[in-house]
Amino acid sequence: MGDLFDSQRGQTVGERLAGASVTKTATLLALSRAAVSMVMTAYTNQEKPSSAESNSGREPKLSERNHRALKRIVSQNHRTTAAKVTAELDCYLEDLVSTKAVRRELHKSNITVELQLLTL
């Protein structure tokens, strides 16, 4: 079913809602009966013809409130390192975040901090 175009999914739903049988819809649109059934199942469960999950992926580690705290920390001292920002932010959070996650969030917000280079 992943190979179907959105227009095919829309036509399938339209035919079925107009009263056409699964077999007639499959024949008319040159699809398998299973594809027609899966499109309709996705439509009835999600109320849209597409079966693609729009909310795929992991939930963000930082909430909007934590994101504002991160911005506040950086705005108070913009010449700090990402590691120091992470340590200060971890005081506000229940679950600790990595320095990489903090850098990623800062990058999304177009905020820069100095990178601390480690020499071994």
C-alpha cells in the first residue's frame, strides 16, 4: 500500500464512499482487493486516505518550557560552552540530556555557543 499515490488513495476512498464494492473499486482502479481494504481501514481509523504516520519519530527530549529555559541560560552568558549550558540545564530537568542534544536544540534556534575543544 505504500506504493500508492495520494490520488489513488483518494479515488479509492471516493469510490467506496459512493457505494462501490471492494471488488468493483479494485477492478476500476487496477488495484488489489487487499490494497483497497487497507486504504479504507486507514481512512476509517485516521479519517484520512493516507496511511503514513505524520507523527513518526521520537518525542523531543526538551519540552517548550525547557526550551525557553535553555534560551534563557544562553542569553545570560552567550560566551559559555555547550557543556556548561548542559550542566546548568540539567538542574531544571527530571531526565538528563546530553551535550549533543543541547547543541542540536541550540542549532535549531540559531543560537551559537563556543565549542569546547578537548585536547588529548
